[in-house]
Amino acid sequence: MMQIEVLVAEIGSTTTVVNAFTGLMGEKPSFLGQGQAPTSVALGDVTIGLRQAFQDLEAKLGDSISWETMLATSSAAGGLRMSVHGLVYDMTARAAREAALGAGAVLGLITAGELGEQDLAALKQQNPNIILLAGGVDYGESATVLANAHHLARLKLTAPIIYAGNIAVQNEFAAIMNAAGLPYYTVANVYPAIDELNVEPTRQVIQQVFEEHIVHAAGMEKIRQMVTGQILPTPGAVLVAAKLLQEAIGDLLVIDVGGATTDVHSVTPGSEEINRLLLHPEPLAKRTVEGDLGVYLNAPHVAERIGKEVLAARIGHDANSLLANWPPIPKADSQLRLLEAFTSEAARTALERHAGRLKQLYGPQGRSTIAMGKDLSNVRYVIGTGGPLTQLANAKKLLADMLAKPAGQALVPKASAEILIDQHYNLAALGVLANRYPQAALCLMRESLGMC
């Protein structure tokens, strides 16, 4: 029997992956191998797919396995569902949104101002895992955030409420929650002063609350018993890995094409020139998630975006017939050609939505230029991860073609940016490892990206 030091399970919406590592405290950490299987949420128990992934890993290693430590990430069954509520959309609500997305959340509802009856009805219907309440700079406006606290208290949802608003009324918020008997957390303001973001403390608390309170897929309570340490939302783990890697190699962008969503993570301060034009501040590390761009669960939608006739001409096959029996892990040549077309469309569209833009304004003094959103022009590395971009033979060319297309006013990476592929498909797993073994995780990232 092969003894594995650390096993990391990644339970995705489409695929369950297990990664095996050893030597993490030594000079030469080693990635031993990976097993995969379809995620089994639809069968009522995610541990079915996990066991199949174990079996796949054992078949590849040629031996049965045991392990000392097991860690995990998950985005199964919708992952971490959150709602965000702030005072002004372009200020506190937007700051709270950045914190939630960076922690790995899927946002179902974002509101600004005092919650109305329609907002409360929508919130009740959404039934999020976590509610994030912000509002007001420190020692500024407080009436709205306290009114929203009272509204949430009366709604009496079971989701924990994280308060990341005006610190001056933090105790009043706590008193409202205590009186209602609701679970809550308080953290530093995500928008403590005008044009100042402070999203990192809130990100950390969101991930803590996710692991402590959320059993978000059938069978996850069994996995909680198997896992040592924190279970992270998978997108949050990818951003942890991206931040560690950026400190070592420079500004980067990660495009993660998945079965249900396409996520884009960027870690860059942007250029000084564009920063002078920015209308609103942007975080160093930013994540966006596109819930309509998955290549399995949302494959029909991506096909509609491209156009069935265009697809047929590109792949030499009728797309409808392939989609009728579209598998979680395509393998046939015709399926792989269609997957390539889907992946290209998903990556290109997600990048365009993530990137900021230059805009021209006209006023009494003539024309002026402003920047809105994330500036990616200083990105040195574009990294492809997720099932399709790690398995398609021409993934690098696909991303290079994406960068070569004219971007207009979009602040996208230059065509000269170096393209790297997460060859071992373990970036999320290494983000989990980074919390305990940062040096080993960094070494293994370089190895997977072909940088050593």
C-alpha cells in the first residue's frame, strides 16, 4: 500500500478530483498523481464520486493508497451562495461584492440602499448560505446599514450574517442580531474611507464561515469527518494560489474554465498611467465569475452564443447531435473539437467581462478619458486552468489567439504576455496546500506551469 502525506480533494460541480502529494516539508516536494470521476451530487451523495476518484488514482499509481492528511475544496451544488448589501453601489456595495467574489462566492443578489419589500422577498427566495452586510465609511452614514440590520433580523433566515460596514455602529448591529437570536460575525469595514478598499479581512471571514457552517451538497457532512482542517470554496483556493504565485513571478491572470462557470482571477496593481484615470479603486486581487459560461452544465447556452451554424462549420459536425449526449468529460474527437470551441468562447467572453475599459467623457472643457474596472495591461503571465484548458492539446494556442485579437478600449493583457498551462490541473489543490506549506505549494505550482 502506498502511503500519501497529503491528499487534496476538489469536489467540483462537474468533476471530483483528488491530488496526492508527499515530501511537503522537504526540499523536493512531489506531486504523485491525480484521480478523477464525475461529481455525484445528482446521486444524492458526493462521496460516491469521491470514492471513484480514489479508485482512479489507485489505478494510475498501480497500488492501493492510504494518507496521513486529507484537505478539501468544494464548489458542488452551487458552491458558496451569498447575497451582498451595501449603501451606494459604486462604493460599499461594490467593495463588499469584491470581498465575496474573492472568497469564492457565487452572488445571487446585490443591493444598494435600504432593503425594500421586493429585495427581502428575493432574498428569502434565494436562501443564501451567507449574507454580507456593509454600508457607510467609518464614522459616516449609519442609518441605512442599521435599518438593513433590522430588516434582516425580522426576516430570520438561517444564514450567518457578516457585518463589514461602518465600524461606529458595529456594536449596535451586534445588539440587533443578539436580540433576534441570529448567527453573525463582525469584521473591519470593506470600505473604511472614500476610495479605500479593505476586502482581505472580509474574504478571510467568509471562508471561515463557509467551512464552519455550510454543508452545501449531499454527503458533504461525511467528507467533513474525513478532512483535517478547513474546507475552502474552490475559487477561493485558486485565488490564494494566484496571490502566492504573483509574489514570486509577477503580475498574472488566471482563466479557469469549468463545467458550470468560467472564473477569471487577476493579481495586479495595474499601471500607474491607468491608475491616475481610475474612477473607482480596484483590489490588487480580483475575481469574477461568469455563471452562464460553463462548458458542461451551460454548454447549450455557450453554443447559442457562438451560433449553431458557425459551430457546425468550425467542427465539421452537427452540434445538436453532440449536445444530446454531452458528457462531463468529453473524449471522442468530435466532442473535443466542440469542447475547444466552447472553451475558446467562454475564455474570451469571461476575459472581456473581467477587464476594465477606457471611456471618453465630453464636458465644458472638452474630451477627457477615464478608466473603469480592472487594468490588466501590466499582466506578465496568463495561466489556463480548469478541466478543458488543462486537457486540450492546443490550449496555449487558444489563449494566444484570444490575446492577439484587437481589444478596443478594454484593458486586457498585451499579446506579449507569456501563456502558461496548469499541466497537472492542481492549482486549486495547491491553494489549499499554501495555507500550511507555502514554499512547497509554490515549488509545485512552478512545476505544473513548466517554470522549473
